[in-house]
Amino acid sequence: MKQYDYLLVGAGLFNAVLAYRAMKMGKKCIVIDKRNHLGGNIYCENVEGIHVHKYGAHIFHTSNKTVWNFVNSIVEFNRYTNSPVANYKGKLYNLPFNMNTFYQIWGVTTPAEAAAKIEEQRQEAAEKMRADGIIEPRNLEEQALLLIGKDIYHKLIKGYTEKQWGRKCTDLPAFIINRLPVRWVFDNNYFNDTYQGIPIGGYNVLIDRLFEGVDIRLECNYFNSKEKLNELADKVIYTGPIDEYYNYKFGKLEYRTVTFETEIKECANWQGNAVVNYTEAEVPYTRIIEHKHFEMFGSEIEKCPKTIISREYSSEWKEGCEPYYPVNDEKNVNLYQKYQSLAETEANVIFGGRLAEYKYYDMDDVVDKALKVIIS
């Protein structure tokens, strides 16, 4: 008999949901994480009474009622609605692309006028491609111009995308933006999902309740004593990088990473919004997050005399950095499939989450997958 039913490697959302379910079924679990805190990338630090999203903005949104009911059974969520703003050369534009955006760019006031303007620019791009003998868009730039036209592309897509990926839009595959959301209404709600919000009290409340009753070992690197740790439990749930699990047998998967420059501002309200994207290439950061706006509304904002902002920088991943976004090009997809084939042969190991599956997941997708894992 082993000491535990499950060893959970990684203390992020996927394992938190699995641990909660397993404990409800009478299973005994231990979670380990090489960091000094629970929660993975949704962990928040309390600074000046503000919950700072240490690893970048996380907004829970979903149309999956089962997932929404589950997380709300753990903690109540607030009313936060994601309505980012884009700053291009000092001028502000609403996101996603909607009638407010079209008015700000062209001065149009009706959906018909906006649609005509976009169609005119789409046709201009299509005619140029035909004249150049191009049948299908060969890269992200050509795809974007066909979808949305030159004005929105150059002001709100090009610079931001090139900073995000560290590559020219002409060097990025077209499939990255198979479609661009366009709304013919004055609506700045970024998500189309039925539900969205942030846990009241921050994400740490959600994580702490999900891991309640679970034995925890922080600052514990799985690979420093893998065999010894595996002996603790009947099954392992692994959420770390899949290539690291196999000691990079076929080579290393590539990621984009994000770094943050965080500072305290001696005012109650610095930019007036939780998220402002900087879409021109000359500004080195991709966006600025003002954390208090995720959880403080109306008069609450002024009651807290200081505010915290984080400038976000995107770069290539290197050893020692946190892997954020998989680089899903052909080379990396083929490499992942080799590791996945090995993972499928593991009888007592469950691989789950964005790093183990080399896939970017929204939080609701992580919860949904963790709710569907068979626990025995």
C-alpha cells in the first residue's frame, strides 16, 4: 500500500480541480510544486491591499454552465467585464473591434457605414493580391488585410502582434488569425461568453479551497527526486512541460514568455482601466495592467489611495524563464506528437494542462478537462 492515491505534480488550476474531486471521493492526495506558492500562473500577491496578478491578467470567462456552476460552488465571482483599450500613438481605441472602434477610426456612426468602409479596404487588399498572382494568403499580414482592411490592421494588429510573437507579421502563418471578431454594435465587452468574472477575494481564495485537505510540498522540484516521489502514490498527475518529463529526449519545445515590470503609483487611479494594449511597434511593452480595476469598482477605487501597474513584455523563452505560449508551428507540433506518443504508453501517469499538453488553454477549458478526468 502506498501512502497516497495521487501525486499531483504542479499546483495550478488543473491539479487543484482534480485534487478537490479526488478528496471528495475519499482519495488521499499530495501536491508538489517547485514554486513557493500554490495556484500556478493564477497566483496573486497582496500589495497595498490590491491583488496583483503576478503572472499576468487572468479573467475567468465561459459559456459552459457546468464549469461556471462548479467554480461558483467553491467561491463567489464578481461582476468584472473585460473591456480593454488600445493605445496607438497616444490615441485610444476600444476593443474588440466594434462600433466604438469604427467611430474612433473613421467617424462612422452606423453599422452600414462601418461595414462599407471595411469591405472597401478588404476588396482593395484582394485586388492587390490578385495582381501579384497570390491566390491564398501566405502569411498573417495578408490574412489580416483580407479580413479587416489596412486601417485597423496597421493601427491595432500589426505592431502588437509582432511584439507578441517576436516575428514580422509577414513571417507568421496565416492560420493564427483565421477570423477576427467584428461587432456591429457599440459593445466593448471583449468576450462573447455567457459568464465572466474574478473570484471575490482573488484567485488565491479559489485555489486554497480547492486544495483544502491536500498534503502540500512547495519548493519541491519533481525532477530532483522523481523516482522517490513516484513511490509515494499509486498514480501521478503531471502538469509540467512534457519534454522535461522525458528529459528532452527528442529536443526542446519552444515557447514565448512574458516578463513584467511592476510598480506602485501614488494615486488611486492611474489609467482608468484594467488593461490597455500598446499597439505601436515603437513601444517595447505589449500592454499595461492596472490590477485594482479587476476587483474594485466605483467608490472602492478611490478608497484605496495607491494603485499597482505592470508593464508586460513578450520575448522568446529561454532556460529559467516561465513558458507561457506554445509556438504551434509545424516543427513544434511534430515534436510534441512524439512526446505525446510516449505519454500514451504511461499506465499510471495522467498528463494534463497547458505545459503537459503543449496547448494554450483558457481557464474554463482547464477546469472542464479536469472535471472529465476519470478518478479511480
